[in-house]
Amino acid sequence: MTASEPMWQKEMKHLVMDADTLSQQLDIPRTAFIASDFPLKVAAPFLSRIRPRDIHDPLLKQIMPVDAELHKDPRYTADALDERPRNLSPGLIRKYHGRALLIVTGTCPLHCRYCFRRQFAYNENRPSRNQWRSVLNELRHDKNLREIIFSGGDPLSAPDRYLSWLANMVADIPQVERLRIHTRFPVAIPQRVTSELLGWLSCLSLPVVMVLHINHSNEIDQSVITALHKLRHGGVTLLNQAVLLRDVNDNLTAQQNLCERLFAAGVLPYYLHFPDRVQGTTHFSLSVRRARRLYRQMLNHLPGYLVPRLVMEKPGAHAKTLLMPLNE
Ligand SMILES: *Cc1c(COP(=O)(O)O)cnc(C)c1O
Ligand code: SF4
């Protein structure tokens, strides 16, 4: 550990990755955990917001490997979103008009049990700098391209020098108008929002949209609010996508608290994703009917601008599919 190493990198070296530590810290029976090939992983700042001795804590449920993951259902597959055929070259996924998604890194500051890329072929998506150059050269030929999305994994796992190098190459593509970053870092490790990060973001010649991933209002504490404030102050547009998860946030109170707390932190709700049918995630699923009923309640209780779009991902579709509620 060097003196100059930023706090967030120290946190990344000390992620909690074993059930013994977690069960001790939270005073939860060790037997409640299972071993998984998608390993347990959680950063300390996120862990600090989990209530001890509460097996039903909505943040704990997002990160704890439990035996329900072993439940087999043939409708739940490894590549539920059919991303593989859209993974055109290492690091690049193209599904939608005008946008290209880059797998910047496979690393995350925590492992979300419901993650739709939990079985993604990250080992085939580790482009070298030269490979990135050729991916971006290839994208130059798409005259309809308007936006590049940094995704992963969590793109902010990469060092700022690397990210600013990649972002500046993106900004060099004349027809690209925006850079979007999908990240969970401001909630997982708020210290990730450093002056280095803010420095290259504000020097970039493109507007930056950051889509956070926050599922429950308990994820947002004062340190998160401070980090988000810095980003907003740095000119970043902040949006949130959440995943609708059974027993985590599948009720009106949870959704209302989340949307209102997001707004108070300077973030607008963007998407509420109906959970994808990914192997090992059946325990998070709920029926479309229930999702629509909840959504109707949200529309009836929140101002329009605080209601995210309820969407699901259909393989082969040209956009995310809106799940509109049925009128009563
Ligand atoms: C979700 C997604 C996008 C972005 O879609 P928006 O509707 O613009 O948020 C882009 N590329 C891929 C591969 C995606 O899955
Ligand atoms: S941070 Fe994102 S990519 Fe990483 S495990 Fe969670 S949902 Fe998946």
C-alpha cells in the first residue's frame, strides 16, 4: 500500500469476499450462506449500511449467496439477454440504434446476486489498448452513432488515467455527442468520486450522463449524497436505474422512498427493470401482473418526473420494452 494510493483503491483491495467474515460482522448464521461460482463480494461502505442480525435486510439480499440460487428453472438461462451475438468484437456490444456499449472492465466493487451479466464472458472481453483503438476506429464508420456507454462490470473500477484515455478517444469521434457511464461506485464506494475523476470528466469535450444503479433508499447515506453532489457540481447529469426485486423493493413504500431520496440527492429515476431471467435468480422474480400493479400505484402516488420507466429486456428488440400498466 503506497501513501499516494487513493482510498477507493484501498477499499477495492479489501472487499469482503468470504462468508465467515460477513456472517461475523453482521451476526448472521454462517449456514445461511452458500458457496457460488459467482462469488460473494461487497465493498465495506456498502456493507456498513446493512443492518446487523437482519436476514431480510434489503441490501443484504442483494449481495448474499443463498441456496435459492441453486434452484433450476429451464426458463432462466446464462445469457438471458442474448448479448453474445451482439458482442461484435472484444469489449463492444451493439444492440440499439445510435448507441454503442463498451465493456470497459469485468470488475465490480460488489457482486449483485441478480446481475444479468453474472455469467458474461468477461475473459473474452479484455481488449488491449490497441484493440480499443481498432474498436473505436470501427465505430467511426457508423454515421448514426451518437452515444458511447461505458459499462462492464463497473467501468469506474478502472483507473482514471485509463478512463480518461478511452473517453478522449471517444470524444474524438466527430458524430458522438454524449458519453454515458453506468456505475454503482457512488453507492458501493463513494470515495471513488475523487478530484482526478472530476478532473477528467469536466475537461472532456462531451456532456457526461451517469446512470447510477441504486435499488433501495437505504443505499443512500450522507457519504453517497456528498459524492453525488460533487458529480452534479462537476456538470454530470445523474440518472438512476433500479431492478425490481422481490423482497427487496417490490412495494410502494420502498419505491416511493427510493425515488424521493434519489431526487433529494440530485438524481432522476430513469429505469425500473423487470428482473431478467438469469440462471440463479429465480428467488428475485415476480409476475408481470404484480409489477404492473405496483407501477400503477407509483403513478398514482408520485409526480410524473419521479416515476421511472418500467421496462423489460426482450432479446432481439430494438429498444427496452415498456411494461405499461393496465388501466383500471
Ligand atoms: C440498455 C442498453 C443500452 C442503453 O439503452 P437506453 O434505452 O438508451 O438506456 C445500450 N446498449 C445496450 C447493449 C443495452 O443493453
Ligand atoms: S455492479 Fe453491475 S455489473 Fe457488477 S454485479 Fe452489480 S449489477 Fe452486475
